[in-house]
Amino acid sequence: MRITDSPGADRQKTPRLLFAIRYFHPWIGGLEKNTYRLAQELSHRGVSVTVVTGRFFRTWLAVENHGLLKIKRLPSPRIKVLGAVVFLISLARYLITQRDSYDIVHAFQVGHTAAVAVLLSRMLGKPSVLTLAGGGFGGDIFKHRRTLLGRLVLRLCLQATRIVMRNRRMAEELAVVRCPDDRANFIPNGVDLHCFHPSQHTDRLTNSVQRTIVYIGRLSAEKGVAFLIRAHARLHCTLPARLLIVGDGPERKRLERMTRRLGIAHVTEFVGPADDVLPYLRQADVFVLPSQHEGMSNALLEAMACGVPVVATRVPGTEEVVEDGVTGLLVEYDDVDGMARALAIMLTDLSCRRACTQRALDCIRARYTFDHEVKHYLELYRMITEAAVPSSEKQPCHKRDRT
């Protein structure tokens, strides 16, 4: 499958953007954080961005204006099905009534919000962009192919003018659903190197008695935190270390009980959600990402940019960034002994950790900066604006399987 990287030509017209994403700031998550950061930076560069999102609490402002960045929060009751229906109806109405205020609709992650946004943009003759959030098992495409409703949602989402992949392995999944390869663009996440950079202090292990392992992310089943806790318990038998878990989610209470049951609650700290993760990366001797699947983890890239040694699972997205034994260590998901061994190596082998962190930092600077990400999106938006064609001429995605 041929992949179009980011278009390279400079364009004259700057399009007005509408971001459609139900969960957004102040929700804290990798996708929400990256989308908010992208919207802010685009507006700083002179692009008009309107983010249409859900208003889950009455204390949240319905409208926020920050220069060229506007956040419009639509009704979204915290009732599982009703809340989604109310939001989707409000989103459709907004897209129709405000159609003269935007040029491109950009949806994030396959789901009902993206399906409505892409469908309405086609009906209104507007180009659209869909950014895939994750790949592999449990990712956007795999997850939605399992049910009839999911396949319908996926089919609607993949009608977008352009599909943005966070990692190149997603190209294989798009090929399975027969999405034309000339509509797929590879734009990886990027790190703000002005914020995330190595500390001026020497390696913490040379000055610290207590070793610290840090996980940053959502506490949900697919993130593999239970797997990490089991590995931490195994490691603690021979190499005492503290585990900092930064984030929140539906699994938190179960995970807290798990640490008590395994006898490691005294060396495991659940920090909760954090707007600023840098202080925790500064405490880290090792950063760990134990996910079952990933698109491209912001937290992983930020840890590498800060010069923190990384241990992660061998899953699409992650293994594209971390080369085993070169820029970090990779283990198979749910291999508790393997994870414990990898953590022990990174916590004790100074030559290994220093070599990996330097090569990881070189990799980030060369391929994964936020400036590169923003430039690639700007080029894509401008190309779409100039090359826009009537909806009837766009080639839709057709699913190959009927299962």
C-alpha cells in the first residue's frame, strides 16, 4: 500500500477549521491533550480553529474564545446513550447552521462523533479529515469491525477526504477495508522540545538511592497497568523500586486493590490525573508503557525527549518509535517475567540506559517534534482546500469482508 507522507508544497490560502471531538479539554487523555495542543498552535500560526465538543458539566463554559481559537461546547448529558444522542443531534445542527464559518471538518478517532461529522461534511460539500487514534488489536478499525453497528460507523468515518495515520502499520488495516491508498497520510505525534528536554542534572541513578518507575496514561484495561503492577511485584522481590502511576480511569479502584493484594501498596503511588506531567518525568529512572495497543503515545515520546530510559510492549505504534536494545527495551504484552527483567536492566545497567537514552533523544529530534507535526497538518489542510472536488467524485471506501 502506497502511503502519502505529508504534502510538501506551500499554499496560499489558510482554511478555517472545525474540529469535531466529543471529549476535549479539560478532559485529560492522550488524544484530548494532543488535539488541544494542535488547536492552540494552529491558532497561534494564524489559522481559525473552532473546536466543537461536549459540555458535560454546567460549570463548563458553553463558549470560549481565545483569539483565533474558539471552543464551542454542545449539550452532552452524562447519561450513557441519551448523552451521546443529544450531543450528536446538536453537532449535526451546528454543522448545518454554521456551514459558512468553516472550510474543513477534522474529526478525531473512529466513532459516532466522527461518523456524523464526516457524513454531514459530505452532504454540505465540505472536505474532511479523520485522524485515527489507535491501531492493532483494540484500535479504531479492529474494534469497529466486530459488530454490525461498528462496521456502519467505520464505513461512514472512512468516507473522509483524507485519513491520517499515527503509525505506518495502520496502512495495513486501511488496506483490509479497501480504503484508497492515495487518501492515507502519515503524520506522527510530535513533542514540544522547548518543554520536554533532558534535565541538566546527571543520571538520577548516580545520585538516588530509591529507584522510581513511572507510568503516565489512562487507567483502563487496554493500557495494561494491571500487567505492569504484576511485573512490579515480581521485580520488587529482588530489586526494590517505587512505582508512580500518573492518570485516572475506570480501572483505578481495582488496580489499587491489586497492589494491596500483592503486598506492594507501600511502594506504589496513584498520583491521579495531572495537567503537567513534566515533574513526574523528572523523578523517573525508567518510564514504562505496558499497553495492549497504541497509536503513538504522547507520554512515550515525551519521556524519550526528556532523556528517560523507556521500557514498553511490542505493539504497533510503539515498536515504530522504540527499537529494542537501541532506543529502549521492548517486551511482549503480558510477559510478566520479561517486563520485570527489562525494568531491572534499565534500573541497573548504566551503560545500556545511557546509550539508549541518547539514541532515543536523537530519534525524537529527527522525526517526532511538534513543529514537524503542525507543519504537516498545515500542508495537508492547504492541499485539501486547493484540490477540493465535488463529493460525488470522491472515491469511497468499500469493505472487503461481510463478516
